[in-house]
Amino acid sequence: MLFLLNDVVLNLAPTEMAPPVAAQRFRALSMGFVEKLGRELFAEEPLLHRFSPERARRLASLILLKQPEINAALFIAPARGCDEKLVASRYAQISFEVMAVLYDRQQHGNLTTVEADRQVWRRLAA
């Protein structure tokens, strides 16, 4: 399953998802807790999705376990080491077609932050 975290498309194989025993433990977590965890991680390292891909995968997997309809998340920290309350977050459900285009562009080294923003997040001014 493909998951967009900020401007990186993660390919999450079902085997990377939590095993049944761990999945039961994670079910007890609320989506609010998972979002807080994401904010804390990005407050610590604003480029987590680039510098710590394994942690990024685990965060994406948790989001998927809590909200299977979400396949994109955006976490924006103003600075490394900032308070987690300053980290903005957004979630989206994007079409398979858009995700496939983004993944293909990434595989060919052509996916940029601007491209991901234009296709999904629409934060930048036109």
C-alpha cells in the first residue's frame, strides 16, 4: 500500500504492518495519540520522512491502522526541537491514480516538494 508522508511516497507492504498480537495492542491507541506521536517525532526531526525512513514507515503504519481511509499525512514543524504543539498536521485521502503518479515520479527521481504540494497539499501560492 502506498502512503504519502509529506513529500515522500512510502511503499508499505502488508508484512510491514503490525503482526496480529501487536495490532491488538495498537488498537487501544486513539488517533489523537497517534497524531501527538507524529507531532512529537516531527518536532524532534522536521525531515523525519527523509532522515529516518523506518520511523516514518512505523508512523504511517499506525495512521493506517487507526484510519484505513487515510493514505496521506502532512506534518510541518517550524524548527528542529520545537514544541510539539507548534507542529501542524493534515491528513488526506488521495486517489490511487494520483498516488501512482507521485510514486512513479519518485522512482524516477522527479518528485519534488512543490510537485507533492501541487498534487495534494496545495499549501503554496499559485
